[in-house]
Amino acid sequence: MSTLAAVAALRATETGRAERLTTVRHAHLDDRPFVLVPLTLAGEACAPLAALAGTDRERPTLLTVRQPRDRAERFRFAERLAALLLPYIDECRTAETETYTVGRGADKEERRRFLRAPQLLVPNGEGIAYVRLLGRLTRLRAVEGPYAVDPSVPALGKWLTWFADRAEFPGSCLLQAMTRLLSAHWATGQSPAEDSHLASLLAWIDPPDGLTGMEAAREAEDPLRFPPAGPATDVVFDQTLHDLMSRYGEAGDDRGREAVGRQIDRELRGQMLPTWELVWRGADLLRELPEGGHVTERWTYDRRLFSEYATYLDEDGRPQARRDHAVGAARRLARMEEAMARYDAERAFDDPLVMADYELSGEAFTGVVVARDEDRFTPGARPGSMVWRPTISVHSELPVRLSEGKEIKCPARPGQKAEIVEVVPDGEGHIVVIQLNGGFNRVRKPPAPPGTLAEVGETVTYTSVDPKSMPSVLPAEEDTPWTHGGPPEPYEPTDEDAEEIWE
């Protein structure tokens, strides 16, 4: 937890209402997301019990498994979920496309990406874990032979695995947990573990009239009013469900079994419907926040990845491997670390509240421009040449910890490169002389174009973090040296994979 987040949590405890951690929304929210509220059988990690799913807030589709330990029932559940999710994905695949370019020079290539991409919303982090495990247990199934399943089942598994993989990358919005989205934008007066309960989290953010967040959260913890947000179930409900399932198994005829089955369906729907409403309510609260400047760029990248994976399935169709090989794991870890650094920097550039954390850590400072030298020239790289390098002097009331020669950027002018020339103590603060190395719309001599050079009296923020930092360069998989095992063999599904026990 950052310093500002800790202060916000203390303030929420004092005021009785959640405190904003951001001034903007740092996540994309689709106009028509696919919401999935899953339930699993108590004591089993991924025995599907039921789900509410769909894109229509008023008419969710109920999927139930009346005998969760029956293998055939489980795969029928997967087929029904596939019948809902795959058409939603196909709608995005049939949307209009746009052209984008990858590579440079002779390696430049034009590709197409869809203007839409699917977005899955689940109640909490355990919902993401459920999606990952359900994908693992369905993507490798054979469509022929003794363990054959409907072709939609492995297709569903590939997509669920892809969504779960993308959820591990910061900034990706293809699969999101509502509790994580809300916790990233509001601080409550309860613990992070309690924030994983969607009902109590929303109670702090938007309590009913006449109640504080703490009082509303206490009421929201009542499992009779707000059952657990899945996939786990309430222990009291487990006993009710056990009795109904016993009656279902002991029913002497189809008519009696169907009557009990309908009662099971009603009980399960009642358990999930409050959470279904809470997910949509959370989305409403998030939509009230203005969207951050880099959100569209990140969603464009998500659309690109969706387009590339859809093309891959059309051309190859092989499922993801059961586990990463060493080279793939190293590359994945590097990409995740880069995504985290880039996401943190983009949030800071979009949001002064996030940037304030970097000021506290000494990686940024804010001050007022007290002087500027627009006519300054310095020796260039070529002998006898001079290049235009104007400077501004910024007075910060707080100490500046960045050193001379440090490259910095201003969120208000992200395309302008700058570096610190001098840091001079001034009372309790500092005066920082900053050299500007570009960002003047290709103008190479004064005067600077309007707005590109900060005016005296303007308040500016500069930071050493950079959303456009260069990614690490790793060798291609085919160039893996023998010291690291050589080029990895491509994954080929086996009959043993298809026989994996679902448990």
C-alpha cells in the first residue's frame, strides 16, 4: 500500500465513506461487457455448480449443474457456457477493422485489427482463477474418441485460457475483476481482504442514505442478504443445497427429479442474483469517472491482441500448452514486468493523485516556473556546431531528490525530452534548472511555438518515470542458445492431455 493510499484509508475510516485514489478511470469499460458470476461446489476447486452469464443486465442466463460430480453434467455446463460466450466473441470478430503497421523499414507490415474486442467482468479475483482453471480443464479435450466432447468445449477453453493469461498483465482490460477495479480507484476503511467482498466494498463506496460505509458494510456481510460473490458458496446454503441434491438423486421418476431440479435452479439463481446486480452497479460507478488519457491506447493494444489470437485460431488452432517452457516463461515474465512499469507510468501521467506518490518517493517534483532562457544555445555533436537548448527554472517548495543529468518528462508535454542541468537549494525547497531537448514541433531556433515552452508563473510537474521506455530485447525463440536448452519444441497436444481428470 502506498503512502497516499494509507492516508486515504485512514480518512475513509474518519469520514465513514470511501476516498478516491484517482481523479480519472484507469480502465476501459465496454458498453456491452460479458458478465460472469460463477459458483462452484464446496470443497472442489472447479466443479461447476452454476453461473449467471450474459450481456443483458435485465435478463441474465442461468446455467446450473444439478449433479456437479457427474462428468457429463460438467461438460454440458461447458457447452452451454460456450453457447453464450463464443457468439459474443464472434460478434467482435465480425466487427469492422482498421489498419495498423508493425515493424520498420524493410520489415514494415500492415495488419488489420477489429474495432471491438470482448470484455469479461467477474465479481472478484477468485472469479479470474475460476476462468483460468475452467480453461485448463476444457481446452485440451478431444472431440473424437472415447473421451470426446462437443467441439465448442475446447474452443471455449482456448478463449478462457487466453482471457486468464491477459488478466495477469497490468493495464489489460479483457478480463477484469470488479473488486480489483473498484479498489484501484477507491480506498475504504477496511482491510484489503475485506475489499475482496464485493458487497461490503460497494457499501463503503456508495452507502445507502443515513448509513456510514462501516455500517453499510456490516449489513452487507450478512450472507442472507448478500451471498458470497462466488465462486465459493455460503456454508449455510451448502447444507440446503446438499439436501436438495440428495432429494434429486433419490427421486423415483423423471417428474419428481425435474421438480426438485427446478427448486435447485431457483435456489442457485437467488444466490447469484445479488452479486450479478452488484457487478453492474460497480460498472455504473466506474463509468461516472472520466476516462484516463492512456486508456484508449491500452484498449487499442487489447484489440490488437484479440485480433491476432483470433487469426491464430483460424490458421493453427492448437491449444495453449499445459505449462510454459523455460524460454516462454522468461519472455512472459519480462513482458509482465514491462507492462507493470508502463502501466504505473501511464497512470501517473494521466492522474495527479497517482503522480503525488512519485513525488513522495522522490521520483517527481512540482513547482512554479520562475525564469526561462529561450535563446540558449549549446555546442552540438559536430565541431563548431550549436544547437538550440532553452532552459526553464522551476522553484519547488519541497526538496528535490533527482540529480543533475537526470532525464525527466512533463506530463503536460509528454513528447518533450528534458534533463536536469542544476539543482540549487532555496530555503526548504530547490530551484531546478531544466534543459529542454526537443518537443518544439520541429522548430530548431527561437521563438518557440506557443504552448511548447512553459511560461513564467506556470505550475509544472516533472518526473523520471517514462511511459515510453524502451522494452527489453530478448533473442527470438529460434535463437535460444544451447546453454539454455536450445530452441524449444512447439507444443503438441497428446491423448494423455485429453484424458486429464476434471477435479
